[in-house]
Amino acid sequence: MKQENVSLKTRTDDFEHQKMLEIKNLKVVFPMEMGLLRAVEGIDLSVDKGKCVAIVGESGCGKSVTSLATMKLLNPAQAVVQVDKMELDGMDITQLSEPEMQKLRGRKVSMIFQDALSALNPVMTVGKQLDEIFRKHFKISKKEAKARSIEALRMVGIPEPQMRYKAYPHELSGGMRQRVLIAMAFACHPDLIIADEPTTALDVTIQAQVLQVLSDMQRKNGTSLILITHDLSVVVHMADEICVMYCGKIVEKASTRDLFKQPLHPYTKGLINSVAKMSDEKGEFVQIPDSLPNPMNKPQGCYFHPRCPYATEQCRQEMPYMETLENGRQVRCWNWREEVCYVE
Ligand code: SF4
């Protein structure tokens, strides 16, 4: 049994007033014919100004639903959202109406979606789509909007931006379309951007380029960023903090450095091992066994217990609580002390 070796630096709450986003106890339930689908089960999330927080987990773990709930983009006819606190730059957004939220979206908070082809209007040039954003949020002439749009395309590294301004989405490559989405998201200099799997549809080389653009834009503009991904390798150079989600709950939260140096939760260890083994020379890929449980029928106790090599009887019976360590990192596991997980 390995010994605990967790840094216990004292954390101060100096940054309390610097939060761009603060969410407490967010729950999202989809009533279905078969019963209730509890997609998000009481998560807390906060993002400091200018920082990048990654939400990582397998497909279906609730990370995209979390982002849509944060943007208030879930259809109230389909999803029941409950939250104790949701503040954007100190402003309570829980009670804002849809027209009020529309004013915030784009200007204060914006989103980059995974599938640029679906996110972009296929029958409008990318330039005109950018123009619309500028003209919606600023009282400017068509000529001024066009100039800003071309500059926005240039800022995200699109070559010959005057030419691309006139292109339709299908005339651009996947990487280029994703850059257009990044340009649109940053167009009004929002305080917070939520990027949901922004590079999943791209091949690895283009993925790295697009992430670099996103990272550069975020740092240059001092924007807060929530980066949602199933791929831990995507966040290692970008995120300041990582939240690992499993079956609608956050199971570990730590600074990127601490998380990669010493993952405490067995699921996090599995995710990191997958990344490490994928990039080794043998190309061996070690997967976490089995897959996510049926969201309509989650197991009793710790949701991860059917896949966990350290599961005990207590794990099969009782849901572990989220424990906060003295250095601020958090973990939801009965046995993290006994089974502190090292990346081999
Ligand atoms: Fe594994 Fe038990 Fe920890 Fe869940 S609580 S992750 S089953 S050791």
C-alpha cells in the first residue's frame, strides 16, 4: 500500500472576489418515459478571472449538460435545472429571462461548439456571420463591422482573411471553420468562454494548432475559459485547474500540476494512464475497464465501483463525499488515502 504524499500547502481565499463564474450545487434532471435521468448531480464549479478550468470525463458524464446549463441553453420543456448559486462576474444569473440572457451571450459569455459545420449557418458567408455579431452588440456601420470581422479572422490565424471573409463554411477546412468559431466567440471580448470539445472533430496536428490559437487568444484577452473535453492530453498545457467528472458528479478537482503529478482518484489515474500509454512508443492503450453505467440505472454507492480495482464493500454501499484537502484540492473516494494513485 502506497503512502500519502500530498502537499498540504495552506490555501487562502484571496481570490474569492476574483471569480468570473461561481456555481453551487447545480443539478440537471431530464424526465424521461422510463424515469428520471439525473445528468448532473449537485456540482460546484468556479472559474477565476483570466483562468482556464477544464472539465474532463467520458462522453455522457454530464460535462456538456453542465456547460449548456451554465449558458442557460437547456430547453425548460426537457430539462429541470436547480442551482443554489450561479453568478457571472458577481451577477446572479439564475433569475434572468431569456431576452436578458441573450444580451449576455456573446458580450459577456460565449461558447465554442464541437461541430463547426452545425454551429455555422451554411447559407451565409463566415464574414457576414461575424458582421452580424458585431452589429448586434455594437452600434457600428456595415463597413466598420466588415473591418472588424476581417481583423477577427486575421487574429485567429486565418490566411488571406479578406478572401475567407467571403467564403461559405463548406468552402473552409475543418481547422479553419473551428478558427472561425473561435473568432466569433472572442468577437465581443467576452469575460468567459465555454469551449465544448472544440477540437474533437479535427486530426491531431490541426487539433494542436487550433488549441494553440485558443490558448493564445485566451491569454491575450485575459478571458476566463471553461474547456470541456474527454481527452486529458488536450488540457495539460492549457488548464490551470481540472475537474474530473464521472456520472454527473465531480470526483476530483485539482490544479493541473497536482492532478498530473499525483492523481488521487482511481478514475483520474485511469484517464492519465490512458494518455500516458497512448503516447508511449509501443502505442499500447490501457483503457479503464467497461464503460459508464446506464445513466437511468446508476449503481448504488460509488458510481465508479463496478470499474474500480480498489472497490470495497463500503464503496458498493455508500456514495463517498467530496473531501477537501488543506491545499484546496478535492477528491470523492473512500480510499484515496490508502490508494493514493501514482502514474507509473
Ligand atoms: Fe474506487 Fe471505492 Fe474510491 Fe469509488 S470510493 S473510486 S470504488 S476506491
